[in-house]
Amino acid sequence: MAKENNKFITTAQLANLLGISRIAVFKKIQNGEIKAIKKGRNYAINIADVSGLSDRLSASDKKIISEAVDRTMREYGETLRLLAKE
């Protein structure tokens, strides 16, 4: 579980996993139901901050999320680290 503490997903990925719209995810972020970090125009959601999400994910969903996180970190990792310091 410690490895998942720094894994982030997008609002679109979370919406897909929860079976709700991106707008619903944005509303939950605005209402404080989902903790998210604003990155420019987008939000990054730490998987560890979404209560119970990992319990509802299948192995294939976890793999998809892991691959997406790895790709995001390869492409934007340094930018995300710099923004996290602000």
C-alpha cells in the first residue's frame, strides 16, 4: 500500500472507475468529498485519498491505473514534483 501513496489519477480516470461523469467528480472535488491537487487546468487525485476506491477495483482496473500513472510520471513527473512544492 505504501507504493500507492504517490500514485495519481486524472478526473477522467476516476470518473470512469466510479461510473460517474467528470462533472460529478469536479463537484465532489469542489464539495471536499474528493481531495485533489490542482495542476494548471487539471486536477490530480491521489489514489490513497479516495476512500475505499482500491477495494472496488478489479485487477485489470488496477493495472490500467498503474500504467496510466507510470506514463504520466514519465511524461510529467518533474513538472508535478515542482508544482507539488508550490
